Amino acid sequence: MSQEEHFFQAGDDAPRAGGELSGVVGNERLTALIGAVVLVLSVAEVATVPTLGSLMVAHFFVGVLLAGPVVAKTASTGRRFVRYYTRDPAYRRKGPLRALLRVRGPLLVASTFTLIGSGIALAVTGPASEILIRVHIVSFLVWLATIAVHVVAYVRRVPGLLAQDWRSRPGRQKRENASAPETPGHQMRLAVNVVVLVPAAIAAVVLLPPAAPWVGWPGQAVRRESPDVSTHPGIGCGHVALSGGASASADISGAVNRQEVVPARP
């Protein structure tokens, strides 16, 4: 049974239910549209992980860009949650989320915000914070597992909701089926996505310069050798040893993004 049939099966309550239907379905379509944006950006973000050293700029940019749609999707989903548990009649008719998804939801929200928050913090602080790196990695693994369950649960419904929203544009709906219940707000739902993406894109651009030390980062810690090993006699600058065993002169810029220079002994 479709949502429209479910809402209008009460007969005499149809006029009242029509207004309720508009709000509930509008919220569902907004959530689907924002969710599609989040999914596309998430796939792009995960795709940068295997070659993180060469795609670090894209990784940071997409990660910060995700913050806007994630906040909007959390708000739209939270609206349904609050309206249902405050016993709003329309959302009570819609029914609750499935039990598994209700249990998994808080974990998904927590891991998502931890992942994005730690990523932004790492962009500002650079590769020095080992704790932040570990938090980022653990939250990524938790997020990856929970988002996979979320995608499996909803991915088949999203295309249909997006198609319905596209067909519900005022001019098209009047031409195709004037008797269908109206669900206004198509332009508003598009505007919401633009409104959350633009500030996030600006923030991503602003954070790129502070994140520059990460560019080319191989994902390995830089360690300092003892002065008698790392210092070349007669040369007034030290040497830097990477964890892979290779050494490079500290005055060669760009060899590594974060180096610890051991001063030469007088």
C-alpha cells in the first residue's frame, strides 16, 4: 500500500490527512535527496583512501564538503524522530523506523560527526597529533560498517522518492495528473541542498592551506635518529630518517611534509 493510500484510507479524514501527507512526504523526499548527495560524496571520499598520499587534497575537500549535507540529513531525520515520539498524528500514521535502524542510528550519527570533526581537526593541526589520527581511523571503520547497513536498507527506495519529487514539480504535476495529491516544496528541497553545500565548500577551500602539510603524506611516522648516526661530519645541517629507513637532507623542501631536524654538533 502506498503512503497516499495509507493516509487517505480513512475516508472522511481525507481533507485533514492531505495536509499531513504533504508534510510527511515532503520531509521524506528531502531526506532522500540529501541522502543521495551524502552517498555520492561518501563514495568519492572512500575512493580516495587507497591512494591517500596523492589524493590528500581531494580527501580533505570532500570530507569537509560532507559536513553540510550530513548536518541537513541529521536534521531532517531528527525531525521525523521528534515528531513521531511527540505523537504527531501524521508521523504516527507513518510509523516508526525499523527496530534495527533505530538502534543503529545513534551509532551512525556519532561515528559520522566524530569522523568529520576529527578530519577537520587534523586539517588544522597537521600530522603531529597521533591521538587524532587514531580517532579518525577508528571512527572511519565504525562509520563504514554502519553506513553500509544504512545504504542496504534505503538505497532501493531513494530513486523512487527522487523520481516522485521530480514529477511533483508544480507545472509538470498539473499537466500529468491534476487529481494527484500535491506535495509542494520541490524548489525548497533543492534550495536546502544548495544552502548546505555552498558554506561547506567555502569552508573546504579555506581549510586547504592549513592542510598543506598533509599533501604527499605517506601515512608513516617520521622518527629521529641519534645525532652520531644522522649528522654528517662537516655539514652544518642534520639529516632526517624516515620510518622506511631512507634518509633525506633536512634542507630539501618537499621530501616529506613533516620533518624533525637534528642539529649538528659543534
